[in-house]
Amino acid sequence: MDDDGRPVATLEITGVRRTTFGGITWEHALAEGEGDATLEEWREGHRRFWERAGTPVDDGTPVVCLAFRVVATPAP
């Protein structure tokens, strides 16, 4: 759903992994497709995001990593 509640895609979850923020792999960070050049750059950007949202994270913060593929998008 987008910010206005309209559907933008149907996803199929292809993997679920529980880990810590510090345990997130470069493969997972790279798969997000946000353009980060290194795992540390990805971590810093995500730390800033969650800190601004009022939920700071550290290396021990539990996280759930989801992998997915897009199976459908709405017709234009």
C-alpha cells in the first residue's frame, strides 16, 4: 500500500530470518536496492532513520529480515 492506502504490489515472502541489527548481512542490505556502497553505509543510514522515528537501534537490537518477490502490480 502507498501512503494513501492504494495497493502498489502483491508480494510473495520468500524468506524470513531473525537476527540482530549487527547480524544483518551485506547480501540482505544489497538486496534492499537502496544504493549503499558498503554494509556500514547501510547501517548508518538505517540507524539515522530509526533514530528520527524515535526507535534507536544498536548492534544487539533484534530484527526480522524478510525476503520477497513482487508477484503482481495493479493495472495503471
